[in-house]
Amino acid sequence: MSDQAALPEAPALPHTFRPGRTRAVLLAAAVAIFAVVSALALLLDRLSPGERISFVLTGALLASVAVILARPRVVAEESGVTVVNFASTRRLEWAEIIRVNLRVGDPWVFLDLGDGTSLAAIGIQPGIDKQQAIADAGALRALVEAHAREHRD
């Protein structure tokens, strides 16, 4: 059986891959954290105005951490792929990507690049939704293969 026969259908471009369930949990947690800490600041009578403000700012800080953790995504477009991780963004041309890897036990997809390095693509991760991550990795692999064929032809 050839590799191309095993590849899933490539999605239409542009396409954004992101861990949907993980993102929903993190964003809900961010809202809940901010709401609970802010409510505590308002309900505790013994707190001074400065302490109340520090509670609200602490809640905002904790919520912002959850929002940053929900940031990762992989955006595939005709011109290439943009990998957005927690604190960095990297733009890749299709020709730079040699292979898309999601092995058993990997926390997220790794992209093998033409310069011999590997780039974590945290936007595709099997954490909460393993089947979706496998499907997304396969779809990105199909896109890489399709665009690699275009460059070879």
C-alpha cells in the first residue's frame, strides 16, 4: 500500500488547526478564575480597596495565563503554514516542511524541517481529544504532501 493511499483528504485552504476542546476548557477556566477571585474581592468585607484591587489583578493575571495556554494554532494557507505556539509565531513555506509527526506519547505534532531541525506545532495536540489530533495531523500531512508534489512537478 502506498503512502498516498493512506493519507486523508486534504482540507480546503485556508484552514486553522487548534485543540478545540482544550481551548474551550482553558477559556472557560480563565473566565471562572477571574469571576471567582473578583467575587471574593468584593465579598470579603475585611479587605481594603488596595487589597480588593490586588485580588482582581491577581485574578486577571491567572486568567491571562489560561488564555495564553489556549493560544496555539496551526494556520495552513496557500502560501505556507503559520505555527502559533504559547510565546512564539513562526511562518513556514510549504517546501520547508519535510514531515509531520505525531507519534504515540508525543504531547503535540512535530514538524521536521528541511534545515534538519524540528518545530513543535502545539496547535495539534492529543491531550483531551486524541482522535481529533490524529485526524488533524493526517490532514496537515496530506496538505504537506500535496504541496510537496506541486514543488516537485
